[in-house]
Amino acid sequence: MKRKLVLEDGRFFIGTGFGSSKEKIAEIVFNTSVVGYQEILSDPSYCDQMVVMSYPLIGNYGLTDEDYESKNIYMSGFIVHEYNDLPSNFRFTKTLGEVMDENNVPGIADIDTRELVRIIREHGSMKAMITSVDKPIEECLEKIKNYDFPKNQVSKVSSKKVWYSRTRNPLYTVVAIDCGVKLNIIRKLNQCGCNVVVVPYNTSKNEILKYNPDGLFLSNGPGDPENVSQVIELVKEMKGKLPILGICLGHQIIGLAYGAKTYKMKFGHRGSNHPVKNLLTDKVEITSQNHSFAIDIKSLEGTGLELTHINLIDGEAEGVMDKENDVIAVQYHPESAAGPEDSEYVFARFMDLMKKRGGSKHAQKNRY
């Protein structure tokens, strides 16, 4: 089944379709990871985006029931050089194409993804359409032109009700603000001894405090952080009352809550091989990343936030902290299930902040 990928600048690629046959328009981005396509497919941060995989062979180990990063799939499309529909991994339960078809995610293979990645790097992320091969280019471009990027992605991917993830012999209770949280972050918090209460993104301060938490976590998620005003206001209200950890979108939200500015990057950072320098230890970490927006470093001056990490490729802000109020945040993903583990200490730092505030004295109380 031949399909067509059309970019908003008029370029187009013809390849072989897999997954769903639905037509989709979305922002096109690329990811440089070698493995982890299941985690990428199921990461809510890719809501309303179609992803080009720069690694040439995708699908060869299938998908497993245990490795999803969310309960739903929000990606708009997958673009690969070579799609393998005969997985060899003994753990696989379904093929990538089967899961994409079930979740209305179209895919296109057998195109030059090296050329496509270069186009995105040179011209930036842009609108794109996956459609049938015989659809006229003029009609495609008209549809793409009339497509507006949505601004409600967080409300789309956030949980609609509270849910819990408990662990044995808990030391702390953490309330996680779900802006599109990856399940492996919850697993990491559990492994560190935290009972986790996952709440919708628009949960109020008073509702959160009912759980008598020891810490507050702000999750990753899709879209422009300025559109998540409810969480920005929540950080302003909770600052100093509880230790706070933010990851990815949570990092940007913390920056905005303190008065810093954010901006949309030309093509973002997506992959599991991004070098980040920790300014506190002078060590370099290899990190997993997925974001389109970043904090403007110059705007941090006078906000009360200290820059703690920078990206060694482009100097982008990768971490901040407010030492006085026990607030820490990183732009990258320290929990990455299919990536490097250089940054897992971030969770240990969060535990230390809760311990410093006496959180563990409540450990034996069943507070929810």
C-alpha cells in the first residue's frame, strides 16, 4: 500500500504504508534513538506530532505489554526508513503496525529518512500530512495550510481522575501532577520508596494538600508550557511549602512560575544521546530528551532560580534549582527506560529534599 508524506513547504515523499490507513496532519519532528520506539510511540509528549526515526530499522523487536509509557497512544504518525513486521524478540506480544492500526496512527516506510531529518534540521519543525498516494499535492497543501496547531494537548493527555501507585514500606507520599506523565517516572518514584498519587493537571492546591504529601512532582507533557496556566499558578502557590521536582514540561513550567521566559526551539531535542553538563559536579551526563520548548537562560536572572545543567551541543538550559525553597527541575528524562542511566541521581536528590523536611516521619501512616 503506497502512501505519501507531504511537508508544508511543498516537498513530498512516497513510501509504503503501515499501521492505520487514516489521513493525519501534525507537526513533524525527528528522534535520534536507536532503540525505544515503543516508549516513543506511547509517550504522551508526542501528542499531535508525527515522528521521523533517524535510525534506519524500526519494528524488529515488536512491542511488549510491559513497556508502554502510557495507557493510551497520542502520536499522529510514525515515519521510518525500513519497517520490520517480523519481530524476533521472545517478549513481543504485538507488532508495531498492529498497535498503530488499533490506535489510528498511520505510518510510512521506505523513504529517505536521512534527507527528511536534514530538511527538519535546516528548516525547523513544520506541518506535515500522511495521506493516500493519489491525493493531489495542491489539495494536501491547502489542508495543511488551514491546519492550526492545537493548544489543549495537556488537557487531552492528562488523567481525568485521581489514581494511585503504591509501593511496599513507603517512606514518602508524592503527588504527581499529570501533564502527560510517563509511567516509568511513576515506577522510579515507587522504587525510591514513594507512594504516588497521580492527579489531573488542573487539580487545586487545597485538593493536593488533602493527601498530606511530602513532595510535589510536575510531569513531562506535550505542547507550549505557557498554555498550562493552571500548573504555573499551582507552582507559585506551592513554592516553599513542599519540595518540588519538575521534569521536561515540568521544568519549563517551574521556569515560567518564577518569572523566566520560554521559547520554541527550531527543531527541538529528541533522542537518547544528548550530552548535558552538570554545573554542580562538573560532570557530563548522556541523557534522553523529548521537547520543543526551552527556558531562556538570560531570563533566569533575578528569578531566584539557579542554572544547574546545560546542553553541550547548543548551550540550552537543562536544569534549574531554587535551593532555598527545595525546588529542582531538569529538562531531560532521568527515568528513561530505553536510554542512558547517568541521571537517576535526580530522584535521589528529590528524596533527600523530602527527608530534610522530615517527610519520612509520616512513612508508616496510611494517608490515602
